[in-house]
Amino acid sequence: MDGNCTNPRQFSYQVLARATNNFSEKGKLGEGATEVKILTKLRHENLVSLVGWSCNKKELLIAYEYVGNKTLEYHLFKETAFLTWGQRKTIARGLASALLYLHEERDEQSILHCDIKLDNILLGSNFNPKLCDFGLARPVEDEEESGYPTVLTGAPGYLAPECKKSGKATKESDIYSFGVVVLQIACGKHAVENLQRNGVKIELKLVDWVRKKIATGENISAVADPCLGLSYDENEMEKLIHVGLSCANPNPDYRPSTMELIKMLKY
């Protein structure tokens, strides 16, 4: 729907049905009621805007602004799509800006997104990224930021290793997921690749693959997205991959803050 409305409002069921082609799956972003509570308090150019909602019997229907350039997942992996190096840098910086806002710049409680992945990143007409689907998002509960327990349903490859043990989401776990996305932007690969070796199925995480390549001294071109050819700045690619690996550090204490991320991406 048109995102020019600054204040979210309630729509009738019939209005939403007409506006969404009878709730076509093509325009569906997610399910759940948490988004209304969270998104009514958020305003940022790199977050999808809540236009309104409708309550119908036991259903809560949520309407977002229309973002017409599909998802980052689509543009990285569909054969007919292509992202230039400049567009990739814009996307990484925009996402970092969205995280800075959620974690540090709000007057109220900080917000944890808890589900950062390619499918939850929409691209606007100028490939300006919009983080969406706040169904798992949670406020940071206290000043000690000890983490908020959440259902661990994150997509494979994006979930920070400490979350599997603690069952808690933190700012650092959001940073980890962001790091995986950054590596995908640079390398053009899935977060997890399912491979077969000697008849045995294995899962190869992008984070581990990139870290091993860099540790063994391979040229940056060995991990850069081959779709880019030579149309990228090698120093910038190296810096972007460094950002991704820093964010995806297995030790949460060594991951950069969102403020540090903004500085790291200024090149």
C-alpha cells in the first residue's frame, strides 16, 4: 500500500482485501501481531513503514508501505537480476543505519529485530534497503541488556552461535545476522550451502567458508561474487568482507557495535 501516510490507521477488511488483490501471497511479508506494537513507534528510511491494520474476527491483518523492487534475496540469486557494486554498498550502509536506529538512536527502549536475513530486506526504487518483518522483534528489557528470550526460529546460517545455548537475543546477535547478510552481499552466496562429500551430506556455512579462505591467504577475488566480474574496487571489497567477518565473530564480545559499524562502512 502507499506509504505516504505518516500515522498508521485502522482499515476495514474490505479495503485491505481490495488493496492486496484479496491478500495475494505475492504481497505477503509475514504473520503475527508484534509488528503493530513495534512499528507504530518506529520511523526510519531504512525500515518498512506500517500503513495500518484491520481486525477481522480472530485475524489481525497488517498493511505495510509498498516497496516495489522485491527482496535482496531475489536480486542476489535470480538469474535475471543483478546488483552493481555501488548498489551493494548502498544496501550495506542502509542496513547498518537501520540497526543503529533500532539499537541506539531511539528515545524509548532499544529494539532487537531478531530475524535479519535476505528475505526480510526489501529494496526500494533506488535500491534503498528496507528492513521488514518485525514478527520476532523485541524491546531490550533492561539497562543491563541481558537479552530477551525468544523462539529460536531464525533461518539456518543467520543465528548467532551463543543463541543456540542461551535462547536469548541480544544486540550482538542482531549484529551477527547483519554480518552474514554483509558477506552474502559481497560473495553472492547462500548463508548455508548443502553439499555432498563422499556420499555424505554436509552443511557449509558461508561465514566459515569465507573465514577459511581469508585465513589461508587467498586473494579477495576468491570470495567476491563472480557475477561482479572485475566491476568492484578490491580495497572496498576487502573492507566489506572484513566488516562481515567482524560482525560474525563467534565471540559476541568481539563484535562491533552499530556505531562502530557506521564508521567501518564509511569508505
